[in-house]
Amino acid sequence: MPKLKLGKLTDDKPIKVTVELPAAVHRDLILYAEALTRAGGQLIDPTKLIAPMLARFMASDRVFSKLKREGHIPTADEG
């Protein structure tokens, strides 16, 4: 099986957020969790994938990373 972009999930203190997802995205999220479960043998809750997927997306956005690095976007602790 090819390696998925998301690997093992870290246990971090969560912040509660409520989102609405299109049905197609929700179905794919469930399928992705099932693929991770098959790959790693650990049962994955699909909702636990949202945060690492967003983090990976933002980390892979070169323009966003550059703007953040150059101080054009305040970091979360700067307000």
C-alpha cells in the first residue's frame, strides 16, 4: 500500500471547533480514516484527522510559510 501523507497522530491539547463539511468531504474523510486504520492497525476516528490535515496543508504552502517566516503574518502568540 502506498504511504499516506498523514502518519501517526500526536496527542495534543485540543481546542474545540465546530465546522460544517460538504458530504463528499466527509465521506472521503471516513475513507481516509479507514485507509489509515488498515495501514497502521489502529482504529482512527475520522474527526481526529482534520487538524493534522490542515496543519500539513499549511506547512506545505510555500507562500504561506514564507509570509509567516518574514513576519508578514502575526503568529498566534502575537495576536
